[in-house]
Amino acid sequence: MHYMKYATASLKSIHVNTKHRFAQQHALNLYRKDALYSFIPKNACSTMRLSVAMANGFIKNKRDYNWIHQNNGTFSAELRDLVRCEYAFVILRDPFSRLVSAYLDKIVGRGLDLWSYVDLHDRSIKPEAVTFEFFVRSLLDTDIRDGNIHWKPQQDFLVFENYDDYFSIENLSSASKTLKEKIDLKVVDARPLTAHQTSGYKPLKEDSPFSLSPVKLFEMKNAGYLPRPKDMFNAELIEIVAEVYNGDIALYKQKITDAKPPLYKKLLKQK
């Protein structure tokens, strides 16, 4: 049996239990196997949402992948699905790497998420002022940290206390093999179809890239360069992330044992 993680977080009706409802919304059905996948943004979620849509028979070919972006909630679980679930899995990511990826994609990329971030500051800041250093410091504010799903803590997306499998984005090939064996799910890589990934770029050789403006980073990204994730942190930023994402670090440390040494281990040694 899969017990609900946030069912008792509130004594109000489950239908107005915001923690549970949020996590339930992000639990996606794989109908043919009575299975559920909890999707977490920036954790191979485009790949997995595409794979789920194809497995459920809604997309025939991966070239139709744009369908997934207008259908985030199409396969969201109902209470009956949660109770009847036979197999549940989730993909986690090193919290430091996830944060860098979110910033370089959503803030530097100057999409809608940048403007929603500015709105979280009541439009009191200018987009070009949002360096990575500024961004991380701002996450000490709970409203800002919880204000966007791309940097909201990963543990908030988990609808169950325990999952049958916890995979990591750092070892996605192992997840693909296991999911094929257990529930006959073919994982279809969406990375070549999107512009969200930060791999494939040459390392940016700049001192203190965390203090560079997003405009400068955008120019460098267009030229084929991005900073290495470890270079985006100084001692202060490491301390902040270790504090505000302590639960995610503990979760990753407990559940992921088959990935290469994650970034958090290297960075926390520097403290």
C-alpha cells in the first residue's frame, strides 16, 4: 500500500488540503499498468511527460511533443488512482544542479517564468538585475521559493510517503531500463526536441559567473557557452542552498545510491 505523504498535513477536507492537492496534481497516471509517475519540473520532466503521453496512447510520434506543454494536468491522478496504484516512481535531481538548470533555462532564457519571478517581487526589480547570486539569496523568502514549480522543493511534489522506485536524472539510463522491465514503459528522450537542457555547451571561463547579469549569460549561451554548475556557487550561496533545500538534499542522499558523486557532495565539502 502507498500511504499519502500529506493527507494529515491539514485536518480540513482533503479537497482543500493544499499540500496534498498540489502533489496529487503532479502524479500522472500510466493507465495500462495502474502506475503513477510523480513529475518534478527540471527533472527530465519533458522526457517523462512525453513518454507517459505516448504510453497512454495520446501521442503517436515524438514529433508531436509540444502537445505535452498544454496538457500538464491531463493525466493527473484522482483519489481512486492513488489508492489503486500498483507501482509508483519518481525522478530526483541533485538540488544544486537543479537550481542552476532552472536559472539558466527560466531566468536567463527570458521566458514567462522570468516575468512571474519579477511579479513575485511586486515588480520592484529589473530583469537584468537577477544574477544567480541575487536569485539564490531571494530563495530564503518562502513565498519566492514556493512561487514557481521550477525551483519549488522537490519533496513538495511527492504524493506518497514512499515510492517503489526512486531514480535520478544523473542516471537516467538505469531508470529507462528498469521502467521497461517493470511496467513496459519506453522512455522517449525529449532533450533533442526542446531547448531546456544545459548540456552540450562549452564551459564558460569567467570569474564569479554567479554575479554575471542574465543578459551577459544569455549572450554567452547563444555563443555556445555556459558556466559549469559548480562554478555558480561561492561559500555563501552553498550555505543558502544547503539551508533552504535541506529536505531535498536529505531525500536525495537517502534514496539515490547509484549515481555518480552528485554536485552537493563536492560543494558541501568546500564549506
